[in-house]
Amino acid sequence: MDIDSGETKSLSNLKNVSTYNTAQKMRAAMSHQYGRVFKHGMQPFTENPIKPGTYNGNPSMSDDISQYMISLRRRKVRGGETVVSAKAMEEKTLEALYKYNLQYLREANAPSYSEAKKGKRGDGNGEGIDSEGKSTWAGCNVRMMLWFFYTISFLCLLRCDEALRIRWEDISVEEWLDDGEKSIRLKVTLPFRKTHQTGGVLPFYLYPDRQRPHLCPVTAFCVWYNIVSTRFGSCTGYVFRKRTGKNGVSADSGESLSHASLMESFKNNLMDISVNPDPYGTHSFRRGGAQWLAMVKRWPYRNICSWAGWSDNLDNPATLFKYLLSVVDAPIVKREEYMDPHRLGGDKCGVCGRSCPCA
């Protein structure tokens, strides 16, 4: 039913029908209103045995609402709506983004695009392809900022709002001995996390990665740090700043990059490398990072949960597995290859040198 007109919506036109995700958000808002504002808590809504006809608990947590949500999801799926998570970001996609964006870093002083370099074909906003075949929706500065965002979000399994709130003061550079040679590492201490809103956020330690330059957080940090310090004289305030124009970021260090602007830039970047951006979202980095740590780095699940800040006592294993498995993710192994004795191995491990599937 349309809440404005009071008329029943036509199921034949799914564009005018709210999605199941919208229903989930409505229920979450209702739960918060009754639980926090009206002080009903988060207990199930049940009849008071002492006073029949009166009820205790949160109405949003009633059996009727729970059954309705389950039934609603079935009807949505039958009606053609696919309820899925954002597609996990793959390492090869990040590598392709890195290689494409890297060519802009070689431009001297990373100038803003002039009117003369706007595309031969555009969309009315001056965005298109220039004479050298480069996409003109953003220049070097914006792309290097996005590279650092991609890297830190992927490696630290960060939510979008957690990454966008990072300030320069939250990142410290520490000396580190790499096989006896002096090197540096990054210590990232988040000021806020959804699961640690009262403090106690453990820091992330990030090291150089020479084997995978597209996933090297130290290089991405240094490049973006040099750009910001060169343009503004110092690095203060938010790390990821508001975009201004094609290739600029705000001089106001208190203006952070918005979620909408990030999503627009991210999807444009995916189209640069001919990847369909529709299945992806900002949660793709968190999901992709979890899968990469499990499948490529072969971390134990307990370590992944501890690193990501998930439940310490592992009382809800679905929290992890919903990130590892989804129908929208590309399968790592084809169905016919699982038991194939001649199945090819993957990339060689830099430590042990093994590449077999059982490594």
C-alpha cells in the first residue's frame, strides 16, 4: 500500500514497490523507536501472564512481525526480486583499478582537466574519454585518494562510514625492521566502530607488500600523503576529503568525502576497467577482504573475526559466513574442478613456494 495515497500498489510494476531491504530498515527503525525512545527494550513482545490483555516487550520483536518478514521475503523472491548482498571485491579487480589509475599518477603535478581535454564523447557534464583514451571524470588526486580508500577498506575489513571518518591523526608511521633493513609500517587506530561505540578499538598494523603493489597500504598512504601535504602544506583533519571539481579535494580539512560521492566515484572507476558496477557497493571491500584473508592468506576464521572486530566469543558464526558465501560472488573453483586430479594450482606462496590447491 502506498502510504501517501492509501492505494494498493500494482505488483506488475516492481519499480514502484519497495524492496525487502526497505522493509528491513523500516523494522529496524521501529525496533529502535520502541526500544530506545519508548523504553520497551529489545525483549520479545509477549502477553503479561499476570495481567491478561496487556503486553510487555518490543512490538517489533513479536512473533507476528517475525513471521510476516519471513513471508514477505518469500513473496519478494517469487515476485522477481533477488535479495542479495553486495558483490565481494576481488583482488584481480583491485589490481585492474590500480593499474588503470596509476597512469594518472605519472602526469606532472596532477593538473585539473581543462576544457580542452574534455572528452570527444560525453554525458553533458564534460565526462567522457579524452584524446589519449583516458576517462575524464576524475584526475590523479581523486584517483590516488580512492586507491588508499580501496586498500585500507579491503585489508582492514572496514565499513564505509568507519573508513570515511579516519583522520590523519589516527594514522601513525612507525619504524620496522624488514629482514634487518629499516622500513616503515602504519598503525591505524579508528576513532569509531559500529561494534565499539564506547572505545576499546584495537589498532591495525599494516606492512609494505612488495609482491602485491596494488595492495600495498604503505605505498598508497605515502602517495596520498604527499599529494595532500604538497597542496595544503600539512595533513590534518579527514584523510578522505570532499571532492571539488574533476581533480580537486576540499581545502577545508573538516569536510569529509560523502558516501554518495564515494559511490559515484567507485562506480565510475569500475566502468573505467569495463566492470559492471551494479552488483558492487561500499560493503564489497569488507566482504572481499574477508574472502581474501580466508582463501588467499589462509587465515584461521578466529583470526579473521579478531582482526575485523567481530564477536570475540564467536557466538554467531553466521556473521562471518555471510561475508564468505554469496550467490553474487564469482566462484573461485569451477564445479568440475573440485575433484579433478590435474587441477592447476594458484599463485606461488612467497614463503613456502607452494602453489597446489592443498597448500
